[in-house]
Amino acid sequence: MRKQHGFTLIEIAIVLVIIGLLLGGVLKGQELITSARVRNLISQQDGVKAAYFGFQDRYRALPGDYPGAQANANIPNVGATLGGNGDGLIVATASANEPTLAWMHLSHAGFLSGNYTMAAALEAASAANSPSNPYNALLQIIHDNNYGIVTGDPAASTRPNVKTGNQIPVDILTEMDRKVDDANAGRGTFRFSAYQGAGVAPTAANCFTAATGVWLTTTNETNCGGASLF
């Protein structure tokens, strides 16, 4: 009868070391992927803000809000009807969808890469006329207060801001906020936003706690969004 032998302690130890190395490599890889996604989003937000201020400095007006006749005269391939009302705000009006027009003005003026175009002043945002985040949700540049406010704070005034778009995992936004601001979803210059850049709008209660502004990373929510306030 053959004698059966089990694994020796050395063999078991070697197997455990290999498993540990594999797990460590997987976790490190996930960490690197997360960091890359965070850097991508931060870079995208910074690029839009730089374009906004560059446009304002050159034309003494805001992208999207720049009146059509002036845009037509000073920006290549922008029709005379594709402008805003010049009131100093980027908002949707009865005659122009200024937040969407802004992308056309910025790209045609050379402040943003890409070639965002519109056929009509009231055209809705789409992939053809608005940039997207890495999760294929549309960005938005606008004057509004559609962003997180901690319970008990005074109502936030309307401020210029750029939305990241939705469909972003809460842990990505948490890390992004930690890197660029105060890690609070309801205060500071980077906050939660329920802007619906694609699909279903984010649910605030799934992304952060309104009473404290704490991002809810434990929910593993994959449909959150943010706003960078100017």
C-alpha cells in the first residue's frame, strides 16, 4: 500500500507567499487605475476652467453668453444666430441654450480641443456639441446652484461652475475631492452635483450625507456627479 504524503510547511508557505503577491498586484493595479481616472477628471475640469477664463480675458464676455453678432465676427465658423444675450450669465434662455453654446464658442475660439458645433441656438446638449467625461456622460458649464449644500447652511447663491457629468463612482469623486478641495461634498469649491449628463440623474442620498457632506463610499454607488465652482 502506497503511503500518502501531505504538503510540507515549506510548500504551504511558498503557496501563501505567491497568493499574497498576486493579491497585492491586483490591489495595486486597481489603485493605479483609480488614480488614473481621478487625474483624468481633474485634468478635464482644470482644462475647462482655464478655457473659460481665457475666453473671458480675450473677448471680455462669457462663452455661450457672447452675443451672436459678436461671436460671428470674432470666432471662426460661428453663425450670427449662435450666441447668448450678453447678460453676464451662462444660462438657458427662451432664445438660446447658452450652456451648450459655450462649448461651441470655446472650441471654435481655440480654447478647447475638439470641434463642438450646433445647428440652432436652442439645440439640446449631445455628444456632438458637448464634451463627455470618461464614463460617457456630458459635461456642463453654467451659472446655477445645482450642487451639494450641507444641511443648515444658507441657500447657495448662483455661481459659475463646470459639472463633471454623472455616471461616476462615488469613490472616484471622493478621491478627486480629497485631492483638489476639502473632501466635503457639500462645501468648498468641489461638490456633489445631481446634474443629469446621461441616463438617470444621480440620487444625492446615495452619494453623500446632506447633514455632514461626507461622501458615502460604503454605498459603492456608481452614478454620482460633481461640480467645480469658480
